[in-house]
Amino acid sequence: MATDERDVLEVLKFELNFLEQGGYGRSVHTPQTPTSIFQDSITCLNFGEPQRPHPCSECMLIDFVPESSRNENVPCHHIPLTPSGDTVASLQSGYNQAKLEGAAIAWLRAVIARIERERQARSA
């Protein structure tokens, strides 16, 4: 269970907006560097921390990672993003950034909608 106390809905909405605005795209102001969905955004507890002081098990995204993948080096890259089980890790291996970001956007929209429905039902 994650110990990250940020509001999961707000973090996921931020990540969705980040992706929809081209957050992982190449900028003319920065050198081309490989980027990693979830890991290279504020979603990650270790964002901007090269020493990675927080274990991934503290991140709220761990709750979306299958139990069998929670000990991976980057567990959030093993979240099933599509009905067929595509993950960040599997989609990165084929290096189709547009497909990867599209799958992440669809997953984020679905999870955000589910959380909003659940919260609405609890407050009714």
C-alpha cells in the first residue's frame, strides 16, 4: 500500500494534462534526452531527485501495479494500460512514443473517470 499522501485524482489529472500538452515531447530549449512516462514527471515521488530517495513502494501508482510486478526496478512501467495488457515497459520496447502516450492517456482518462464516479457515489 502506498504511503504517498498526495490526492491520487489530482496527480493523475496533472499527468493527463501533462501528456495532452505534449509533456514528454522534445523541447527546443532542452537537449534531446530519453523520457520515461510517469518516471520523468511530477507524478514520480523521485522527480528531480537523482538519488531516488523514495522507494517506489511509497508511490500511489504502486496500487495500480499487478502484485507480480511490484518488485520491478520501475514498477509503474508495469501497469496494464490497455485491455490487452500493454504496459509502459512493453510499449517502450517497440519505441513508438505516440502509441505509448496514447495508451497512457486512455488509461489515465479511464482511471480518473472511475475514481470520480467512486467519490461521487460515496458522497451521495
